Amino acid sequence: MATEIGVVKALIGAVTATSTDGSVRTLQVGDVVYANDLISTGAEGAIEIEFADGSVMDLGRSSQALLDSEVFDPVNIDVADNEESVSDDVDAIQQAILEGQDPTQTAEETAAGAGNAAGNEGHDAVFVDYLEPERIPEAGFDTVGVSNTYDFPEADLLFIDDTDPEQSDVPPIDPPPPPPPPGDIVIQAPSSLVSEGGLANGISGGSATSTQTISLDLGGNDLSSISLSTTGDTTDLLTLNGSAIDTVWDSSTGTLIGYISGTDSSDSANQVFTVLLSTISNSQASYTVELLQPLRDVDGVVENINVNVNVTDDLGGTSSASFNVTVQDDAPVANPEQRATTLGQSVDTNLLLILDTSNSMNGSAEFQGMTKLEVMIKSSLNLIEQYEALGDVMVNLVTFNNNAENPTNLWVDTATAKEIINSLTADGETNYDDAIQQAIDAFNDTGKLDDAQNLAYFMSDGAPNESNETDANGKYIGVGIDSGEQQAWEQFLIDNGITSYALGMGADAVAEELAPIAYDGVNSSEIPVITVTDFSQLGDTLTSTVTGNSVSGDLLDGGLPSSAGADGGWISQITIDGVGYTYNQLTNTASAGSAVASFDVTTHVWTITTANGSVLTVDMDNGEYTYTVGDSANGSFTEEITYAVTDGDGDSASNTFTIDVDVDLSTLVVSDDVVITNQNSVDIPEWALFANDSGADGETYSLNGVSASSDSDSALVNGNSVTFNDANSNGGSFSYQNQAGSQQDSANVSVTYVNGSLLEGTFRDEILIGGDDVDFIYGGAGDDVLIGGTGGTYSSGEREVIARVSPGQTGTGNDNQFSFTLTALAAAALYVTEVRISLAEYNAFFDQVGTDSYTFTLGDGSTISSDDIQMVTDGDTDELVITFEPGTFTNGETLTFGIDTDGRGMTRGEDFGSREVPFKVSFSDGTSLDGKYQPDTTNGGSSASVDDDPIVTETLDGGAGDDIVVGGDGEHIIIGGAGNDILTGGEGADLFVWHDGDQGTAVNPAEDTVTDFNGSEGDILDLSDILQGEESNDITDYISVAEQGNDVVLSLTPEGDGGDMTQTITLQNTSIDQLVGSDASGMSNADIINSLITSGQIQVDQS
């Protein structure tokens, strides 16, 4: 920091100070000067500076002085010491006289100096300090101050060149003549107006620049300088994001720059406004103010820039005046809009799917436990069915990774296409170039429909990293779609009348890479890339593009930011059906007045289900929307949507947007089904087959014929169900027709037979049906239907597992170091489904990546082969998970393998026993054995033997997704899992369980329904896992109970006081009186909850 050393006391003409950083400032009386400033006077300039110790420096015309430590040293201000030393010297001289000494011989030099030195060449300058005007002497001469008065001649200015001590006879220099008195300076500076409406995207009109003329009257003198400033080099204004705005005068360009405080003022990106002086003369100067960025608007405060005009004439006269620059705020405009759509029109489709099958598609979609590939497969199958509902469909498929392939080879029917899509796997890199070329070639294959709409869907989760060309070093060149390829692609689309949608899936998708692929060849126009960062929205997003049931556009004419004005902005609120949905772009927060909506925090898109079942999606950043009419919509109606747009400084505007819907006939969509069962003859309820069907104006669905695909199998309508007989216990398929009013359509049902009590779903929407024995049914991902049988409990039989880790360093090539042997299994149908070993609590991990690592490798002592293994955790992981194909890891089998471990004290086989590392072996009946390794004192290393004979209850676990779970007769454990589930226990005592993680969010709470809860039959709601910490806190912080119509609703706040309500459980067709067994009108919420806990109808972690 610069050190202040003095103040300008007097000044004429132009005088500047150059700081150590090179900046130059024009000095005025009262200005501060700093250490090491270079002071420069002009031809008519002079200055007097008073330093901190009271000393004064004068500097005349056309001179320079560096204010370094030789001129003034702020560290050595020593006046008091000098005074003391002078006084001491006088005392010493007088004391010497009293003692009879001659002070001229024995003392130091007198105050007048040492006298003449030898020689005649003059002497150094002598300074005499006149410190004490009066003193009473004890000896010597009276030291009273001199009282004589002398008339001195006018002083000469004596300059001594101390660089030449031999110099003498220095001629005197006459002082400059005194300047004439300056004349009066009069400044008239008019104010000006600029408008934010003149900035980019401004809508209110006006100009962002203004030029005015400053009038000058210098009283006959000439202009020496003119500059602009603001008080304190700052303003009272703020940028849109709340940053202060400071100013600096650039004398080299004659510009006052307003810039964001704390930034580089010379960078144009930081400049908020400029005021430029031009055409300067003795009588006038023009100024042009230019607004470069919008300002934050504060209610009740006019946005003004107060600018000072500083003028100095050639005689040193100064004056200043000021003018205001008023900044007119820009504000958003919301315009009414009306759109119309007609549904139910039949159309045939040629559907070209171009799907990314690179290795990255094996990554997690972070949705229901599915991979990206699985979500894309499922969404693509649904897309085909949507177009099937509109008319005939032919499909051509292109997949791409390192290279592109055309697995269909020609245009195929939807059944063939679905089978191929469902078998896709992912591997390799990403090559857009080959994908586009293969798509062009594939379109010309035989089998297309005539007079059909032509559509292409290109889906990818990332950016291209490979092409068809390499340079001399083998490096890929031309990666991605360049301008030439884009032109050829667009011409192909135009020539064939194809609309090409480009979808980026997930956060890693790059819209810029996909933009050349998105194009409407029918209308020869660009269309936007569709980015879906939340994989849960992929299916709905694809469905919204299906022509015939949606309308899309922009809530604002021209879109944001143009309709928000220069301040920028966003859609801040959507209101439909009387419910508001908000978004604040500044804080990136959203809120909803209803749970029938979801908000994507990455794309800032609201997805809202309206009262009539339609879906409205709105991008709150740019106003783009899609309205998809619901399957249950009927007749003609108008959707009225109120929206508000808010700009960057808080101004808002609102208006109404209406969609007129004319539903000729809501299209019936009949979707294929997948059934998994352990029964040779299985009854499939028709409601289960219809669960994924939609449309047909809300007409009643009914079975209208079934047909088995194989002569050996049979499918018969049996009342309200279909009985499928699997003659060879190897599964099969059948088709059925769904009749809804005047519409009908068919679907295929594939049936998978499983031998055993464990039924496991995949990522598809499946129907899982158990039998009369105790079964374990797990839906997994997807919206599943789970149907139990008789249920009940049973002893699953004794089972024993021996686990070992051989001694020595891990990862050294001993592929038999780890082993698991199933030594006893009473139930022949049981088998091991999974093995887990966890190192998480030891700060250790299984090391499979990098130098000195060793990946999972099967040993030669293993009876389990690689074909028996479904999955092994890859990469570095603190938990190793190995899953097995059904029925492979049975009694007597042994798994051996090698793998490296690393971390604190976890690198040898002995470490597993000494630290009691846990492991878990899971079985096909849903049970598991948990063990901990112990030191093996006999063989070395570590080992453990665990066994059990568990009593198990039939369990139905829906897993992720919106599931329908039906227990049937007998006892069941029923778990809906994540999502909005419908749970039916059936007869008998059923345990309904909610786990931590099943709940939703504050914006989208999970909503589960229990259709037949009956405490008198022993039904229980187990909330002990979903509630966290309730054992030591007020239970009413976690659960509230209320009646809504004929139902009782439990609202759960899993984290207790201060947390969000994220789960509701609706108990249909019951009352609080029925639950507590008495009149509950006088009971508090706490009384009701405690009554349900005491009676055992609710289980929590409280006694």
C-alpha cells in the first residue's frame, strides 16, 4: 500500500503525480501525495507541498521532483531528538565556561559551525536551528533572543550544486514574475438519458448512447485541461448480479470508464458504461455516454450516474460542474398466445432409429438402478408402440460405437425391431460420422411404407471421439459432423422429407455436437437439440415428439431473452388448474403447489400433469414448451395457462396462454407385456395386462381374443384373466386384443418360466406371478406388477458357507487366494445369488486399476465358471460384489478367485481375519448369511464358517418404479420400494415395509397406497427404517395422520423436525376411528400415533 507523506497546499497551472504503478493523476489543492510519487509541473505550473513533519517543498515551472526518502523519509521524523541535542550542546558549553575552560579549544563546534577550514575554497552549507528564544545563563553570554530588526533585501534563490564541492561564485537566479490573477471559469453541462432498451435484447426502445455539448467560458484564458470523474471514483449503482460499479479516468483516451468494482477496468467485458470527451476547445467540449450493461433496478430509486466536469485554464484557474446521466430501465413483456391441436388422426410411419451403443452407455443412468443403455432400450420400445397406435410402422435400426452397423439390414416390422433393440449391448468409442453415413445408406433399404411420415431419432449420451479418417500418425481427424457433412445430411433429409430429432441423454451429452443432426427436412428448417439430463424423463420426452398428440412452441414471442428485455430473464411462474409452479433463476430454486409435477434442477424444466391427465413441459430458462394431450382426454376443451416472466433486476410481466384441444378420438395404445412366473400353468389377470395400456377416451378395456404362438402351448380367456399353459416348462408367448369402445389393438405377451421360488424382474415393465409355495418376488427397475400366491412362512432349510483367504500378499497371481464353498444346502432348489466383501470401514479397497493392481480373476480351483457369473464390480472399489446366473452356484460348488487389495493394513490374506472383515452371501429365497473373517490358526490366512436355518415369509418387493404389488392369501412381506406404488396385502397378516431411500423429495413426495389395510387381521406398517432418529425424539415430528374423504393419510418426514415431508401412505377405505378402535374425535395427533404404535399397527424404533 502507498504511504501518504504530504498534502498539496498551493498550486497554479497543470501539475501531475505519477505513481509507482505508472498511473498519472492531475493534482488539485488538498490532494494527498505519496512516497516515491514523481511530481511534474507544466510550462505554467508550480506547486507547494507540505510534508507530514511540517516542512515544505516548492517546485517551479517545467520541473520534476521524485518524492523519495532523500526528500522526505516518513520513517525518520526526528525533530524532538534534534531539539534535545541542541539544548544539550548549549548546556555543555556553558558548563565548560563555569569550569574555566576555553570552549573554543575543548568543546565541539559552536552553533555557528567549526569556523573556516583551511584553504579558501568555501565551505558546505550551514543550517542554524533557532530553537530557544530566551535562556538565563549561568556563565558566558546572555542567550536571550535577538531583538534587533533589520531590513533585508529581496531574497535571491541560491542553488548550490552539492555534486561539485569545489564550485564557487554561483550566480544568482532571478525568481519568476508572479502570475496574473486567473479569470472566472463558467461551465454549463447538460444532463442526458440512455435506455437499457437500446442494449442487446432490449425491448422498450430508446438508445443506449447519448451525446451532449458542455459549454465553457474561461474568462479570456486558454483551456489547460478538462477531465471527468465521479465522487470518490465510485457510484451508487449495481450490476444485475449485485456488484458495485467504480469509475476511473483514462487521460490517454479522454474517457471516464464505469467498471465492475475489483476488476480490470481496461477489459471491455468489465465495463458497464463509458463517457467520452471529444471536439474540445476553449469554448466547448462534447461528451458521449454509452451504456454497455444493464443495471440493477431498485424500487423507488432512479438510476442516475452523477458525473463531475473538472476544468483548468492556462493560468491555473480551476472550476468544476456536474451533470446527470439517467438510465432508463428495461422491463419484460408477456404476450398472450393461443394454440390449437387436433388428436386422433391416423398416420403411418417409417421410423429410423440411430442409437449410441458405445461403452459409456453401460454407465449408470441414476434412475431406478438402470444403465443408460437400459433406459434407452426401454424408451425406444415405448416410442415404437406410440407410433404403432397411430398407424402402420416400419423400423430401420442403426447402432454406432467405433463404427456404425445396420442390424436390421432392411426395413422390418415392429416385432422384429423390438427383439433386436432388446438385445443390444454397448462397447467401444463414439463415431458420429459413420453413424450418419450408415443412416443415409439404411434409409434406401427395401421395405419402407409408401405415403408415410419419415422420422429419424439420433440418441447419444456424450460427444464423438472417433471418425472415419486418421492422419499420418494414426490420430483421428474430422471428429464430429463438420459443415460439409452437415450440408450433405440436411440435403438428404430434404430430398426424402425426413424430420430428424437429435437427443442428448444425460449430463455428458454435448448439444453443440448434436446440433448439425437436428433438422426438419419437411420444412427445410433448423430444429433444436433435445437435451434430457434426467434419464427418468427420457421416455416422456420421446413420447412428446410423437405427432398427433402434442403441440409445442414458445411462451414468449421470440423467446427469452428478447422478451425479457436487456436485463435478461426467465419464466418465473406457471399456473395451471389453479396451481402455481415457480422458478428463481438467481437462486436456482423451484417450488410447487402440487405433487403432480417434477422439476429438473439441471435443465430447469417443469413437467406438470394437468387435471385432465395431459402433460405440460416448460423450460423456465427460455419459455419453450410441449403440451401432450392425456390418454383420458375426451371431447374438446381449452387449457388456460398463466405465466410470468421476470428479468434480472426483478421486473415482471404476466399474461395468459391457451391451448384449444379437439380430441377426435384419444388413441388406444396397447403395449407388449413380459410375464415371469414359476408356474407351468399361470393365470394372468386382465388388469395386469392392461396396466401399461392407455388411451381410448377412458373407455372400458376388455379382452377380445388371445392366441398362443406355439402349438404346444395354449392361451385361453378364463373369466377376467388369461390362463397360459407352458407345456414344456420353457416359457412361450401369446398375443391378445384389447377392445376399448370402437378401437382395438393387439400386443404380444412373452412368458418366462423360472424354476425355483425366486422371481426377479429386469429393467422392463414386467408382470411377476408366484404360486402356492412361499416365493420371493423382486420387481427391480420399471413399473412392475407383482402377484403373490398363498404365501405364508416356512423353514428354508439349513445352509452353510465356508469362506477363506489364503495367507500372503494379495494380487500376486494367486487366483485361488479367495474362496467361497457352499457345503450344505437342505433345499435343493436354492442357490447363491450374490457374494459381497466390504472393506469400506478400513479405508481400504480392491485395487483393479493402475500400476501394481490385479483385477478379479477366476482360479483353476473354481467350479464356478465365467459363464456362471453375471457381474463383478469393476474398477477400484471398497466393496466387491459378485452376482451369479440363476441355479449355477448350488450345493457343493466352490468359487475361487484372485484380486489385489490396498489400503491401511489390508494387503495380505492374514489382514482379513485380524480385522474381522465382513462378507455376505445371499440366496435365491431372499435370505442371506452374514459372516466375518477370523484368523485361521491352522492353515494361515483368514477363514469363517457361517450357517443358518432361517424361517422365511413370502416377500414381494416392487423395487424402483411405480409398482402394483398384490400379496394374495396368507402372510406376506410387501415392499413397494421407490416410486408411487399400489399395495394390496390380501387375506392374512401382511407386513408392509418402507425402507430408507423409498421416499421421494420435498417437491415430489412418494405417494404409496395400501388398498386393504386391516389391523384386526394383523396387518402392520413398518416405518422403522424410513424414519431416522425417531427413537429419541418426538414421534409427531416424523408422522402426522389425517382423514381425507374415505381414507386415512399418513404423512412422513423421515428426518424429523426441520426436515421435509417426502412420503405419504394412503390407507384406503378406513377411518381413524377404525384404526384406534374408538371415537378419536378428542384425540391429538400424538395420541392417535401412539395408539397405533401401542397396538402394533405401526412399527417404529421406539419402545
